[in-house]
Amino acid sequence: MTALDPEVASQLAEDLPPEVFRHIIATFEHDLGRLTLELQQAAAAGDITQYMRAAHSLAGAAAAVGARRLEAEARIAMDPGQPEAPSSVLPRLSAESAAALQELHILAGA
């Protein structure tokens, strides 16, 4: 695993009943879709406040499941002093989202 913190994700997978873990993954996947859309819309509108709010929410969701690289990219997006434009951060967020979901699904045996 590279997208996930093995301690956090493995702990969740081991400590929770399989159906609960799958529910967490489904919720995380839903949140990723919603927050990614919010990030894209805020970036397109030039709404930096909403962009940073969505990035903050994404960082929290990622941290909760141990998606450390996704969390790191979201923290870049939420940093008002960050010189990177959303156009360079958003593709990395999408890639890290996909990698985290793939590894979570593997842990869930799906």
C-alpha cells in the first residue's frame, strides 16, 4: 500500500466488521465525489474561500481512512499561501482519490 497509511487503514479493516468497513468506504467514496465536484466548481468560479473549505473537508475525510497522500494534496489546496494553481492540484487530487479508493477496496476484499 502506498496511498494509505497502513496503520490507520489496516486497523480500520481489522477492527470493524466487514459490512461496517464497506459502509465507511462507500461513504468515503460518496464524499470524494461530492467534494471533488465542489473543488472543481469553486476553482472554475474563482471562489477561493469555497475551494479551501472543500479542500479542508477532503483532508479530514482522507485522514479518517488513512489516505495520507490524498490528505497531503488536500492540505496543499487548502493552504492560502500555496502558490500552486487549482489546475495543477486538482489532477493530483483525482489521482490520489482513485489510488486511495482502490487500496481501500482491496482491504475490504472487494
